Amino acid sequence: MNTKTSPPNVLSPEQGEALLKTLKARFEKNMRRHPGVAWAAVQAKLQDKPEKLWSLNEMERTGGEPDVTGQDDQTGEILFIDCSAETPAGRRNLCYDGEALQSRKENKPQDSALDVAAAMGIELLSEEQYRALQQLGEFDLKTSSWLKTPPAIRKLGGAIFGDRRYDHVFVYHNGASSYYAVRGFRGLLRI
């Protein structure tokens, strides 16, 4: 019996290998999401940064189906975004941030989107990133996803979220302390 355990936020070699296999299969199945990006380059970056592989595993474990959606022109970083058809099932029923969570007097959700994202080592999508994702497919037809909210809106108690209805992408507002069974968040990981 192997009693060795991996340090926190690092996958075992077997877990890493299994995840890379899953990510490669998804990458090859959805080539339109990442034209001009080679899997060999993605895998090399992942192998150099095992903590990023752990974050991708958290995205996968919570139902995000992360995939490469391109490369940052300025930094050269590979971009992974949750590409599940609906907002990840393992990241729903969350208010927007810790401040909103603390403001609820009763019926508090278990956590907040920003805090869960931080614990996973990822970030929420901005409105611009969410709209760009929607150019790669049809996402959130029955659910919605919290988006990185501009400070001016958050300062007034609000937060923004997006979805796709009637063949259009909509971005709305809600109180940051609200939470719903069909609202979660999509994450972005830079490698």
C-alpha cells in the first residue's frame, strides 16, 4: 500500500496523467476554439507548472470541462476557460463575493463565487471574455454565470452575470448577495 500523499494543490503523477489525457481529447475534439495553438505547447507549459494542473483538475472536478480558448497576444499565456454547456454544476448556489456573503442575515449560501475561484486558483470571466466565449459556441442556455464586476457597480451593492437566450448574449445585474440554483461561475486560468 502506498502511503505517500501529494502535497496540497499538487496532483499525483497518476492524476496528472489522467487529466492531461482528458484535456488533450477535449482539445483535439474542439479545434475551432483554439486555432493556431498546438497541444505540445500547452502540455509543455502544464508540465512546467504543476499548480496550474491542480487548478485545471478543480475546474474539471466541479463540472467546468476546461479547454484552451486561445493565447494572450501580449503575454503568450495559454488561456483555459470552462466550456461546459451550462455553468459548472459544482459551482452554483453562490453569491458574488465574501462581502455579499457576510451581509446576508439568513439563508446564506455555502460560499461566494470570488472566494471559490480564488481557492481554485482561477478567476471569473470579465464581460468581454464571456462574450468572446459565446463566439465559440452556445453556453448558458438554461443557466447563468457571475462575471467579474466593475468596482463602481460592486460599490453600490450590485454584481453582473451573463447568459444566452433567444440566440443573444445578455449581461444583467443583481444584488451581489443573491444566489440561485441555476447561477454559478465560469473560470479562466492563464498558463
